[in-house]
Amino acid sequence: MTIVTEQLSPSDIVVFGGTGDLSLRKIVPALYYRLKDEQVHPQSRIFLLGRAEMSRAEHLESIRQACQNFITPADFNAADWKRLEERLFYVQVDAKSAAHYAALKTALEDKPRAVRVFYLSTPANIFGTICQNLKTAGMITDATRIVLEKPIGYNLDSFNEINNSVLECFRENQIYRIDHYLGKETVQNLMVLRFANNMFERIWNGDAIDHVQITVAEDIGIGERAGYYDDSGALRDMVQNHLLQLLCLTAMEAPATVTADSVRDEKLKVLRALRPILPEDIAHHTVRGQYRDGAIQGQAVRSYLDDLGKKESDTETFVAIKAHVDNWRWSGIPFYLRTGKRLFKRYSEIVIQFKQVPHNIFPGQERSPAANKLIIRLQPDESVKFQMVTKVPGPGGYRLKPVNLNLSLSEEFNERYPDAYERLLMDIVRGNQTLFMRTDEVEAAWIWTEHLINGWKKKKQKSVMYQSGSWGPEDAYGLMARDGRSWHQEQ
């Protein structure tokens, strides 16, 4: 199978924080791959902004050394990298200094391109300053897009403050609030799985489904993000955006068409239907955890406090939540969410747990056949598995065994396909906002999340310890065990 690509209009892509970790790890490698697949227009330019004084030769060498670590060796070749270098430019800019924008304006107005993208890979608290400086310098056109990296704010008030400062300079249809999970192939395939397959859509409701599990597990610690993470924790860092977006795509109704506002309207309905978790329910519906020392894949790792360099902190590095979507389709059906750092293994998946058959007709069985599961693996090794029950071959009566019908994307489509940032960057240039969040969507997510924040504070719910390399706190197992259920264990 050949991947069909579309060459887009000539564009200027300007990355604030262009010498930072995200730019070198994700943005520039993504642009390399899109250029390699002939999707970047030959006249497009990429401006990486930074505060350091650097010659063009020094900049190109530092970018090459950094980005080679994030491009598969088999995919890296000198000719393609040379073509990328011809489009790469470094501009020394202090994003907070209005005087520094003159050099950027001069560079952009030298044969300006049709589309102008400003990618803010910076702390959210200077989004407004950057936007105002761009406006004052006269660099915003009708074909300008502004890209905002999450997290946008610390709570609802701070989100509104930052967002309003951006809206003073840009229209809503120019703003691309990015969540890279929405660019993953399997996440997009979730809509196809549901709405292009009649079999699944007919049983995608509380009549057939017992519950839904969404897991985003990380084996890494806090790394270089200690200061940010200790202020935010897993709830703000992961649940408010990534996990709630996955919940929306799992629970939403079919949009009229797959267009930006149709899809985002349906996701907004899910967020507004999420039942608030009140303080009196907080202990039975949520778990907070913090990793202590342990070992992952035989490698000893430190505790959160050691990583943080503090003697004391109650910030959660693990969250488990029992949530409900109070609407016609999902009434009474729980959604179990969990995410954490320093867990046994890195993986993300959605599990649709169907109800058991109402009556067991097979003799010699101690219990009813195992219930069906649909297991949607988002990373790594993206795949969709449908677990069904079959008879073990041979004489001797009915011996039943759960087996998987397996669709592995890497095996079925035996070639590389674009990663999330590649797809999202090209959608930005194209002007397609379907995979990006709208203001009211982010507001609704913050409103629901703040019920949890306030409930934890009011009830003084502390983080319980869990060993690094485990699957999280024992309390997370209890969260499901109280309902007679258990987490699907990744294999």
C-alpha cells in the first residue's frame, strides 16, 4: 500500500522555543519526514527562534546532532537532510522583548509565503505576550495560524486569562490548541472503527457494554520537568487533556460529518455530560498516588521526592478515576481512567469491556464464558484486538478459551505511517482544525477537573505510595474491585 500525500501551499513555519526539547525531539523530525515524503512545499521555510547568539553553521550542526537521535537511522539520509537544511533558518529572538521582533519581521517579509504558522513551544504564561508582540509588529495576516502547546493554564481561571489574551490577537478559527494524542493513528481509527462498522456501532452502548477502561502508563519519571510537574501533578498534566480527549472520542455520538466543528460539538456534549465528582464521593471515585523507589526492567530508579530534590511533596504522579457520562447512551456505565509515571511499562490503550452472556449453556463449565473485550492499543505497537471465546479443538466436550482477533497496523500496512506531530503539523498548514481543541471544549474539561481538585483539597485526600515498576497503588485495584471488576492487564 502506498501512502497518498498531498503537497500543501508554501508556508512559513515559525517555532518559538525552536532550540528547545520539543522542537528538537518532535517538531523538526516531523518536518523532516514530511519533506522526505514530498509533502512540504519546495518554497516553504522553517524558522527556529532562540535567545542565544548563533551562526547559521553552528545552528545547523547543533540541529543535526540533536535530531538524528529522533530519526530512525534507516530513514536518515544526507540528501533529505540537506533539503531540510536549505529551508531551516535561525533567528535570535527574546520572545518577551518587543524590540526583538523586527528581525523576525524582516525575515518573514522577504518573499512572504501564503501560509504563516507561529508554533508556541514555550511556557503558556507568555503566550499572550508573544501574540501581542506579533500583532504590534504587524505580522498577523488572515492566513496566519497560531499553535498553542498544552498545558494551557493551571486551572479554569488561568486558562481563561491566557486564552483571552490570545483571542485579543487571533480569531478562534486561527487558533490550534494541540494535543498530540489526537494525532495518533489508532485514535483517529477509533472513529472509523465505530462509525464505519455497523456491527460495532449497534453494540456501542450500555445495553452491551459493561464498562470502559482508559490507561496511559509511563515508565519514565519527571525528568527535566520537576518544577512544572510538582506544581501540576498527573491530574492537570494528563487527565485534563489526554485522557479526557480519549474519553470523548470513545463516548461521543456520530458527528454529522467529519469536519472540525461537527466533531468538536460532539466531544463538547460528552464533557458537559460528565458527572461532577463531589467531595462526598471523592474517596470512593478517585485514587492519588506517588511513586517511591523501585526497579523498572531490572534498572533501579529513585523515588519522586529524590527526583524532585525535596524532602516533602504530596503531588500525585498517579491518578485513577471512576467517571460517568450521564446521557442516554452511557447511563449507569462507568468509565475507569488511570495514568501514572514509573509504572511497569509504557503503553496506552482503551478497553471496551462487554457484558457477559446472560446464561451459560455449556456443560462442565464452572462459570460463564469470559466476556468479550475490544482492546485498542494506542502506543506502542498500535493495534486493535477483539477478544472472543472459542472452543479448544479436540474431543472431550466443550473447552472454552478467549482468543484475539488481531489487527496490527504495522503488520497490515507494512510500511511506515506518519506519527502524531507529522499529521498535526500538516493539518495546521492545511487549515484543518478537526484534531484541535476549541475554547469551549477546554473550558468544559477544566470545569470537570476542578471538581476533583477542590474535592481533594476539601477532603484532604493524600497521595498513597506505590513502588516504581509496579502497576500503581493497591487502592487503584480496590477502586474497581468494589464494583466486582478488575483492570485489564497489559500483556
